[in-house]
Amino acid sequence: MRADALRRREALIAAARELFLLHGDAVALDAVAARAGVGIATLYRNFPTRQDLADATACAVLEDMQLAASEASATFAEQPDATWQTFTDRLVRLQLGSVIPALSHDPEASLAPQVAAAQQRTEQAVEAVLAQARDAGLLRPDLGATEFVLAVAKVGQPATVHAPDAFPGFDTRLMAMLVAGMRPDGRPLPTPTAEA
């Protein structure tokens, strides 16, 4: 792929990450093209279907998560507290909610092979970091990778009410509160109920 074509493709994925996070998979594809600064024909040349775009977006986010986890694993033993904080902050900035359109599929259907492979690699990399965090006393033992990632994705979702002047860096502060609550304290997590 030529460099200019690759730049356009990457711009489309970046725009999709942002707009899927804000609007879910109902976002108009022409809005994605406009945000990327390309025409709708360029979008369709790169991604013939909405699902193709969702899958490529999911793969990009999952690859970024895997990289963050691999880098955290490499430094965890030397600086567990700082590495754990950096890792969780980095995950919030990755807009994990962008993967939901690709991963929220019909239970009878299967994920696209490239998404399934990226998801498996990412889960293994994240679980390795979580194991190190548990060993360091930074993460409760009854919190698994899926719950952890869903919690981070929730924290990283756009707020319905913004107060940037009053609360600069609120997402980072909220994640710090969540991370503090994930530390082991001897009490099990509550079991989710149907009403939750």
C-alpha cells in the first residue's frame, strides 16, 4: 500500500475510533469520512462494509492495548507502583469503548478471524500484567481481565456532563479512584444482580 493510501486508511480508523466511542456503531459512515478528511468513496474502497471498519478499528485498539501491556510487563518488576499507574492511565487514553461495535455481535455469529486473534493476544498480554499486579498487592485476586478491561472502557467513555475548567484531568483522577478500589482488602466483590 502506498504511503498516502496508508495515511488515509489510518485517518479513517482514527476517526472511527473517536466517533464509535461517541456514538456507537450507529454513526453515519459519511461522518467518519468527513472527520478523516476524505470522501465517502475512499472509505468504501478501504472498508466495503460497516463491519469491516468496525473490525479494523477493534484491531487497532486491541493492538495498542497489547503494546501497552507488553511494555508494562517489561518494567513491572522494577517499578510496580509507577508501572501500574502508567498502564492504567494509558488504557484510559486508548478509547477502549471504540472496540464495542466489533465485539458486540450476535452470539450465534463469530468474530472476524483477525479480531478474534487480536483479542486473544491482547487478553493474554493484559492478564500477564494483572498477574504481576496481583503478586505486587496492587490488584485484588477476584478481579479478572474481562472485568478490568470493561471497567477501564467505562471510565474512558465520554461524560454526559463536562466540567473541564473545574476538573482538569478528571478521567485520570477517576481511574486513580478505580485503581485504588481494585486493591485487595479481603472482601469479595459483590455478585452482579439482574437489576444492576
